[in-house]
Amino acid sequence: MELRMHSNQILAEKGESYLIKLPKTELAFWHPKRFISRRDKGYTLMVWFADHFTIKASRKGKRGDVLESWERSPEEVAVKYGIPHGK
């Protein structure tokens, strides 16, 4: 499955991963760079997930404490947050 996201949703880069923010929230998740490709002059991100993959998103406070976290399938995330997606 793939999710189409905007490049401004990348909050951080660490080694071989990006921290990607979910739209209209403060939740974010880490995803390996090798499963992300840039399109449209780098503005659009195609984020690829394996069928069995689970997104583990969290929101942290100023001191690094976890304020909210959950695990969902990429399809559930796409529907809940209105992210364009495909198979």
C-alpha cells in the first residue's frame, strides 16, 4: 500500500529514517527512507508499506514524555486522516 503525502510533513531525518507528521495532528511516526520516494519535483512523497505493516504514531510533550500513542494499519490511517492512497 502507498500513501501520498506532502514533503512539508517531514519533521526530522535521522540516519536511514524520516519522522513523518500526520496531517492536521501533532502525531508522527518514523519510516525508513528506502520505502519513500519523491515525486513532483520533490513536493510529493510516496510512502510505501508492506501488507502486514503497522504504523506506530505518537505525540510527545516538551520533556519527551509520550502524551498519546496508537498503532493502526496504513489503510486505517489513510481513511481516518484523509490521506490519498493506493494499493
